[in-house]
Amino acid sequence: AFMEARELAFDGERERARELAYAILERSPDYHDVRILIARTYAWDGSYDKAREELNYVLERRPDYKDALFAAIDNERWAGNEKAMLKYSKQAVKYHAVDADVLLKRAEALNSAGKDKEALQVLNQLEQIDKINDEAVSLRESIKTSGQNYTLTTAYTYDTFEDVFDDIHKAYVQLSRRTGFGSVIGRVNYQRRFSTDGLQAELDFYPSIAEGWYGYVSAGYSSSSLFPEFRSGAELFKTLPGAFEVSAGFRYLSFNSDVWIFTGTVSKYQGNWLFTVRPYITPNSVGVSRSLSLLARKYLSGPENYLTFRGGFGFYPEERRFQDVSGDVFFTQSQFVGIDGYKELRYNLSAFLSLDLARQELTFDPDNFITIVTLNGGVVFKF
């Protein structure tokens, strides 16, 4: 009967499972595993007080019962009662000081309570017992990662052309900081083109607005002719049911003339894939220019390891590869495809590499296109 009750509980029929379990307890009130099962079904339903009542019955009679202690730790964690969660985890260690599972549970409880230093100390004890405990290794890396509020990124980009133009060298260094309001990113861009060097400073902010809502705000300045004198942007993102996300926003670029770009996204998560469509609409003196970019990203093992496939066509004024000495903007056309990979090398270090092929219309020779090969690579350090 107990096995049947367990099967009902794990199949989601928790009310029927409890009915059968209570019938068992009428015959055997000290069948503790049955009472622990009842407590867990209550905890899964969010009835933490009822779960606590059943577990107290068991622990009053068997204060060393590991399964009951584990259930009590989980119940108090889900109830948001950190003090009780830590009390039960400490009690478990008292009775099972050299049990690897108990030490791991204690470390998880300390981590949930924000006591990372103490959690690492417990993991050190665990490693004396079980040096190859995968869950302990994963928890240790998670603790180290959770304390990394800063990210330093540096990258280099090389553009080579089949004809007409000299190669372009670009690089950037950026520092991002996680805050309670969202991520703030400062960036310095460097470019060498037309035998000229230029710098641009940018600041991005990704504010957390409300559940399911976040934003993007950006501003940049440069005194070099290789960049817009001023650029800004804003976008609002919303998650939707069915693993969809949508956004809408704009970009503004100040060259000799002002350029406004209206954009947005429609994204869909499907298994380990992310698909994104982003259009750009750019009004100008002769009408409206349109472009479209497509992205398909395959996550390989977690969010820090993936391959991305890209493609698109249309007018991309932000690229601004081609201009004359007056700084005028030309609404040229292009098509491109690309692939990039992002790989976590260790918990605080990642690397990325990308390759793009593009056909770009010449500003001084409309309808004539040349091929551009772009190679980009960089490293990301978290601390």
C-alpha cells in the first residue's frame, strides 16, 4: 500500500496518495516513511504548516532520522524559513557527521541562506570523505559563480575586403557590473580605418523593471570621424507564455545627419534552441530602408556553451563601414551569414570566436557588391 501511495504522489495525484497514506497510519501510526511521504506531498502543494506538523511527529520520536531531516530542510527552504532550515541541517550533521549526503545537504542549506563562506567550509569537509562527488563540485562552482558581480571582456575584430579597401581593425574592452536593478556595462571601442585611429565610449544598462519585463538603455560618444558623434538606444523586452519573448525599441545615430532606426525582436525557446527575428526600419530622405536579421542558437551544456548561426540582409547604418570624408551616411545594401561559438573554459573564464561573410554594396558604385570576411574573437573573465 505504501508503494502504491508513493506512485500516486509522484504521478501528481497527491490527494489520493494522502488518503491511502493516512489509511496506512491508522494501522501503523509509527510507520515513519509513510508520514514523511505525506509531509512531502503537503510541501509540494505549498501547505508548509501541515508538512511541518507531520515531520515534527517523526522527529520527536526519531531526531536522527535522515529522511525526515532532509524533508524538513526542504520544507523550510520552500517556506522561506531560513532559520529553521539551518537548524534542521545542523541537526542532521550532529547525528551523521561523516555522511556525504548530509554534508552536501548542509552546504546547500547554507548556500540558500547566503552563507557561502560556511558552505565552502562544509564542502571542504565533504571532500575529505568523497573527493569525486559531482554534486559537491557543481555546488562549489555555483557558489563561486554567484559571487561574481563583475565581468571583464576584451575582443578584437578583423575585416578584410576582396577589393578596393584596406583592412579594418577593431577592438573593445568592457566592464559589466551586476546590480539589484540590472546590469550596467561600460565599454571603450577602438577602430583603425582609412589610416586613422578612433575611440568611442559607451554605457549600456539593462534594468529589471518587473516580473517578465526588462529593458535596454544605451548611450555613446566619440570625437572621431570613424564613429557617430553621439549614439543612443532604448528597448523594452517582455517574456510571454509558450517560451516566447518580444521587444520593441529604437536606435539613434548622430552623423552629419541624424539617423533613426526602429527595431524589435520576436524570440522563441524550443528545447535547447533559441530562435530570434529582428527587423530594422530606417526612415530617410528617399523613403524607408528595411533590413532583417535572423539568429538560431544551440545551447550545448548550459548557458555558457553554445553555437550561434546568423544571417540577414538590408541596410545596417550601425556598421558604417563605408563613408566619405564628409561623414555622410549612405543607405547601402548588404547580405551576410555568420557562425560563432562561446565556450566556458572554467567557472570564471570563457572564450568566443566568430566568422562572418558579407556582400556589401559600394557607396560610390551602386549595385556593385564586394565580399567582406570578418573574424572576431575574445575572452570573458568573471570576478
